[in-house]
Amino acid sequence: MEFKISKEFIHEVKKLIQEKNDHKLEVILNDIHHADIAEILDELDFDDATYIFKVLDSDKTAEILLELEDDLRENILSRLSPKEIAEELDELETNDAADIIAELSQEIKAEVISELQDVEHAKDIVDLLRYKEDTAGGIMHKELVKVNENWNVLTCVKEMRIQAENISRVHSIYVVDDEDRLKGRLSLKDLLTTSTKTAISDVYIRKLNYVNVDAEDVEVARIMQKYDLEAIPVVDELGRLVGRITIDDIVDVIKDEADQDYQLAAGISQDVEADDSIMELTKARLPWLVLALLGGFITVRVLGLFEGAMLEHGNLFFFTPLIAAMAGNVGVQSSAIIVQGLANDTLSGSLFNRLIKEVSLSLLNGVILATILFIGSHFLLNVEVVIGLIVTVALISVIVIASLIGTFIPLLLDKFGIDPALATGPFITTSNDICGILIYFSIAKMILGF
């Protein structure tokens, strides 16, 4: 059952902190999940949050540390000594500890590492720090269970018991050779049902998925999602087993990627949050707003080219927002489908076939919408038949062109290594607005002959 954090509970926590009643504070917090405690700390000021950190045991606060917002974690860490930070990291798995150390300054980082009690744990953390954070090496755990292909089942079980002591959850048992090169995986069922004298080389499964340490985290996520994996081994350039990536790490990657794409689609160029400073939010939002403003200037300029037509046929002007809006909406719909397909690696077939399909779909939608528009404008707005004809022809043309732009642009951006999510934001909307207005008045000029 989810723990509900009430104002009364927060008030009680603050009161116990003021009274320095450490025992009662520890009692009421110990039975609460670390994710809920992180939310409680978010309601306190930095001094009170730090006080709770020093009251609770490291095995509890280490998990809380991972759940905190970046700014809160940074402030709490700044109030802890290198030795106190090291005590927290000793309780964490290597990749989580490495992520936290990476946020520290170089000077503090070296002091914290020197204070770590477990030498092997410290070596593994240092090893992880050399990988880029958006690669398989940057998100992998060093903790895993591995057995040698030359062992028998009895030796394997004994070694597994030793290795599993420091692992919270065993997803897979990996098989390596004498050089630590990954050879396959071992089924727990086969291990339990096989004679203790049987060689591991006779029973392990040789076919398995794995990734290289330099593989991008989004590629790892795609592979794990495709094959429905809970964990995947990581190998170095020589094929040696160096770590594993678990599903909880990949969920974070997928969430971060989705957040980034959503912000790009909304015209936000940097990774920001609602609580960031006004300057940070301005820097993230302003570039695309400037682009939208420039697009608006171009649209005004295009309208200016047809000023005479609007003076002579005033009804044309009233349909301008409709044409622009439909162009932007259709473009965003088309680009969103393509971006989603690129992200999930589900696009198939040639570019030509995809464009033909998009043209067919947009023509069908365009004819249906144009028919509704023609009937509505004639009977509800009393628009002349010729104006209605211009608007409907323009609408069909705009929908087809906008869908082609929405399809082609993200594919083009992806080909040049640019995040195609850009194509679902102000970029595609602004470009389609301009094209829509230009097409609309060009068709009007052809039909009316002005």
C-alpha cells in the first residue's frame, strides 16, 4: 500500500528534528520505504534533510540518496564529509555509487574514493567512471554471478553461493572461459536437475544476447525491449565479461529519453525541470521561440505578397488560420508516427513505399476534411462557391504536402545523426505554416487570376 505523506506527518518530523529526538525520528522513518522518505526530505529545508541523513543508518540513507532530486542530493552531499559520503556509497551497487561520485568535484571525488572501505568495490567504481554515462559501460553493474566452463556443477554451486552474497538479485548465471571471455549462460533449472559431477561445458546455453561496453544506452534499451530481457551481459573489446545491465537501469534510460524527446517536441532545447531557475528555463525555451518568431515574420511577408488578393477577396483572409493550423497539425501527426517508429526501430520497407503510403493516407483524409469544409462554408458561412472551391483544393494540397514534410524531415534528420524528435516541435509546425499559406494563396491566384 502506498504511503501517503500528510502535512501533519511533515509537521511531526520537523518537531522531532527541533527537539533532537533522534530515537523517535528513527523509529517512525525506519518502516517507511526509501522512495517515500525521499519525498519527505523534499518537503524539508536542506539543514533538516541533512539532519535526517545523519540520524538514519547508511543502509537506509544510501537508497534514499538515489531517489532524491538532483539539486537536493547535491546540497545534502555538500553537507557531508568525504568519509560520510563513502559510508553511503559502500552500501550501494557499483553503478549507483559511480553515478553519485561522478557528480562530485575532482578534489572531493578523490577523497571519497580513498575513504571507501571495500577495496574491490572502490576498484570497480573507478573502473566504471572511465566510461561515458550514456553507454553500456556507464550504466552497467559490476556485480554479477559467473562460473567457469571447466567447473563441474558442484564447484559451480559453491562459487555461486560466495558470489551471490553481495548481489541483491540474481537475474542470470554467466559462463566464461579461463580468460574471462563470455561463452554463454547457465539455466538454474539445468543446474538443479543435473548431476553434481557434470561439467558446466556440457549443460550451459551458448546462445545469448550481449552488448559491448561502448554501445549507446538507447541501443541497449532497444535490444532488451525487443527480446524481453531482465538483464543483459556487457563485454569489452576482447569479449571478456565486465558487467551486466538490469531492467531497472533501462527503465531509467527509457524515461530519460522520453523526457528529452518530449521537451524537444515542445520546443525546449535543454534538459530542464519546473523547479530550475528562470535563467535556465529561459535559455532552454528561447531558441525555439526565436525560430517561431522568425517563422512568423516569414508568414507575414508571404501574406504581404497577396495583399491585393485579400483586399479584393476578403473571404480568403478568414480561412488563413484554418489552413495554417491544419498544415501544422498534419505535419506533427506524420512526424510523430515516424519519430516513434525510428525510436522503436519498427520502420520497415523503402522510403519510396512509405512516401506513397503517406500520400495515399493524406489524400483520403484531405478529401474527407475538404468535403466537410466545403459543405460547412457554403451552408453555414454563406461563402461563394468559388471561394469554397479554392479553400477545399488548397486544404487537400496542404494536407498532402504537410504529411510529406512531416514524414521526410525526421528521416532526413535521423540520417544525419540529429535527434528526429526535433521534427515534432516548432520546427515542423512553423515550416508547415509557411508552406500552407503559400500554397493556399498560390492556388487562389491560379483560380481567380489576380
